[in-house]
Amino acid sequence: MDLHFGDSKPTDEERAAVDALLGPPESSWEGADRDEMRAGDLRWARGGRAARDRRDLLLPGLHAINDRIGWISDGALDYLCRRLTVPPAEAYGVATFYALFSVKPRPATVLHVCTDLACAAAGAPGLCSGIEERLGPGSGVSVQRSPCLGLCERAPAALAIRAGDPVRTAVSAPATVERAVLAASAPDSAPQEPPAALAVPQAGQDGLMLLHRVGVVDPASLDDYRAHGGYTALRRAFELGPAGVIREVTDSGLVGRGGAAFPTGRKWQATASQPDHPHYIVCNADESEPGTFKDRVLMEGDPYALVEAMTIAGYATGAHRGYLYLRGEYPRALRRLEHAIAQARARGLLGDDVLGQGYAFDIEIRRGAGAYICGEETALFNSIEGYRGEPRSKPPFPVEKGLFGKPTVENNVETLVNVLPILTMGAPAYAAIGTGRSTGPKLFCVSGSVERPGVYEVPFGATLGEVLALAGVREGLRAVLLGGAAGGFVRADELDIPLTFEGTREAGTTLGSGVVMAFDDSVPLPRLLLRIAEFFRDESCGQCVPCRVGTVRQEEALHRIAERTGAAAAGDIALLREVGRAMRDASICGLGQTAWNAVESAIDRLGAYE
């Protein structure tokens, strides 16, 4: 391996940031002061194999530098690469892959202002202009227009991050120019975020299964969690045994809630039966789909439920380590989960002997850094391992060769939390909820032109109209986007669509991750479609030609026809269809395969350019 280190040196602060994560270096090869090491220390790399085995600490190392300094210099990158024996060219490729990192100097404070769909409809363009006017070049704040921050129920939204030890964050949502400027200039003085329960209009109501503790229990208290049924499901799992747990999950009919709808029991069984060890559990908490925020609400309002559910999944599949890949734009969820994991570990609910049952399991949080593509499971694995978050070709599938090349179960937050009621109420009772092919409850993220935006829990089979009625849809409804940017639009006269996987499929749309975004007549539809195209162009990892080129061509065509309709736009619409088919048929992963969906549905169902 030819490492090609440069001559740049880290500052004391940069060195301290890396050493706080990795510990002090043991040799000059790793960057220690030569005066403290014996002569000839640089003739060989002691511990090189051990350092290479820590490649997966590259992403945490980049976070450590970026959090402390605000950007990643050549010297800091070289020092981190020496510590991990990673070629600097590869590390540079990783650092530049993520939107939250910068390899160029910038102010210590960065204000991310969401310009995605819900925020755009709530006035984000004007908000951005006002903030940029107030925070000019000499303000010490870098203002960045950002994709969805997962705060759609409080749109428009802004997130301020100030580098230092410790890094400080402040969320402003709903944001005004004054609130956003205050969050950026004085994060410690900014108003606290409202409790997670405010994102759940049904909070405290009887009959909830997934949201019944949100707003009822103190999310920081393990005792409060246990007093409200916490860890009952894990005790039941130990009574059933691993095979019994998998049988219950299979019989319940639970399928993945991230959009792919793969049977969860089959995935667990396939992983558990693999002879290759170790096995891993990966929780995909990187919900970056515009309009999606249900996982954030669960993690902020009921964090111990996710810790318990991951422990059950690990027990059932023979895994002893779980990785929770958390979206980098969720600072409060990070704090809540770090606390919950530490408390569970201290009380014997994680560690070498969970609940005295002789089963060892622990959870490690890995923060994402602003890359939508890392929601794809194999791209997520690459990210954890310290590589660019690019999808892998399948097969082999993750249940055979996933994280670190070992059998891996990957589920999102909502899917895992569903396991708790399955074990406490039993598979038959759970399967009786919903419909025959879509069982159990489903969380929907409702935002846009509604009076009560938030996360709603309803049984599968409720209609779109019923969900919108809960949220108080406003007059003048023009269209509803189902499934987020990768989903599709439906008309205002199609509200009788049953919200099931099969029902939306028959209606020619998709359920996706549960996004329900309503738009009234005041929202310019062509501008929304252009924003969706910009999103996919920006988030494409660039690995495959159909997606890398197709997302650019799609955006270009939409720019050309933004002010045209009818015959003048016909040629570009035909081009859009051709490009869309190519992306759908030939892209490696779901990003390219679904990048055309929303635009296609707007043209065909809404007559967007007629």
C-alpha cells in the first residue's frame, strides 16, 4: 500500500481531536513526536495490521476534526490517515463525499437552512434571502442551503452547528430570520426545541402501539420506560428463545417500513442460519427522504424502545454487536440515544450479560454526515467501514455478506420498534391489525398544507383521506405527495386510496417510507418538481452512469420547461420520459431507479405542464 503522505502538519487542536478518539499515538509512524520515540522508529510501521483493522474509525475521526475545528485541513487529514494507515487520497474521497464536512477553510459556525419540499412550501426561499442578507461575509457564519433536515412538521427549519470542544448545536423551527440568526450567533442562548411529543398530535390517546409512550414517559428515564412496559418484550424474547422470536416476527407478517416492504422474519431467519460469524445488527436511522421525520420522533421521544428492539434483533439472529447509523442532522436524537445506551449498559441491559441471561450484546452509534444515498443498506455498510457511501452490487445480499463481509440484518427504526408489540401481544393479535397483506400499525409523516402536521399512527388500510382528516387538510388542496421525493403525486380527488403496500401499488403510486405531504393551490408545482430534480442530482453518488448523467439531464430539462407549457414543452417532456426509463432500468440502486417517479406522476396525473 503506497500511502503518499504530504508535508502538512496538524495543529495542536487537530491532533487533540484525533487523539481524543483514537488515544495517543504509539510510534512516530503514527504521528508521535520523534523525540519521545526510540531511534529508527520510522523504519517500520509497528501495529500496521491493527491500524488497518480500525479503518471503520475513519468516519468518526472526520467527525472529530470537523466538530472541533469546523473543517478538515490537509494536516489534520494526514494525521488521521497515519493513525489508521489509510491512504490520504482515499480519505479525501471519503471526506468530500459528505455534505456536513468541508476540506476548505470556513467559519466555525455553519447555519444549515432547509430549502426542501415542506420548507420551500412554507417560505424557505424568502427566509434564506433574509438570513443571507443579515449574515454577510464578515459575520463569522457560513449559511448553507440544505436538503431536508427532518423537521417538516415545524417548517421552515434551520440548524446551527458551532465547532469547538464540545461542538454546540441549535435548531430553529419554525424559523424566522431573527430566530435563525440568534441560533447561529449564540447557540447556547437559543430557545430550546419543543418536546418530541408536539410532533405527535395523537400523543396520550388510547390505542396507540408505537407512539404510546411519546409524551407520556420521560425519554431520559430508564425507570419511567420500564414502568410503562419497557423491557417486557426482551424478557419475553428470552422465554421464547431465538427461533421462537423469529417465528413470532414471521407469523406477525411484519415487513420493512423503509419502503422496500421485505418480510422482516425472512431477513432475520436468513441471517441467523448463516454459519459465518460474527453476525451484525444495523439500525438504519439515516432517514433523509424529504418529508420523513417519524424515526426522529421515535428516537427523541422513546429512545429506550429502540435500544430494546435492537437487543431483541441481536438475540434472535445470533449477533453480539449492533450499529446504529444515525443521521448527522439529528443532534437531539444523538444526545438521547447516547444517554439511553449508557444507562442500559450501566443497568445490565447491554453488555456482557444482558438481564443475567448469559447473552452479550452492545450498541455503537455511528453518525452519518449528510448523504441521502447512505439510506441504501449497502452504501450504509460502506460508510460505517470507512469508505465512500456508494451502493454495492447484489448478490451477495447482506444476509450473507453485509457489514465487514459478515451476515447482517439491516432494519430501520420503525421496523425494529414494531417488534416490541409483536412479542408483548403475540403474533396473531398483531397480524389481526391492518389488512391481510399489510399487517400492524403504520406511522405517517404528514406535513405541508395541513393544520396539524406531525407523525400519525393508524392501522394499515386507513385511506389517504382519513389520515389527512386527522391532520386537518386545508381548503384548496391540489395534490398530495406520497412516499417523499422518491414517491409519487396523487390528485385531490384520489383520497380514497387505501394506505397499504398493495393498495398504493394498485393505484399506481407508492407508500414509500410513509410521507404524506399536502400542497394547496398556492404552491407552484413546477418549482417543486425542479427542487426534487435538484435534490436527486445533488445526492447521486455518481457511481453508475444512468443515475450520474440521468439526474443532471432531468434537472436540465425541467429548467428549460419551467416557464413553458403545452406544445413548447413537449420535446423536453419526451426527453424526460426517455431519461426516466433509462434511470429506472439501469441504475444500480433505488436512488436512480426512483428519481423520475415524482416528476412522472406530476406530468401524468396532475398535468403539471399542460
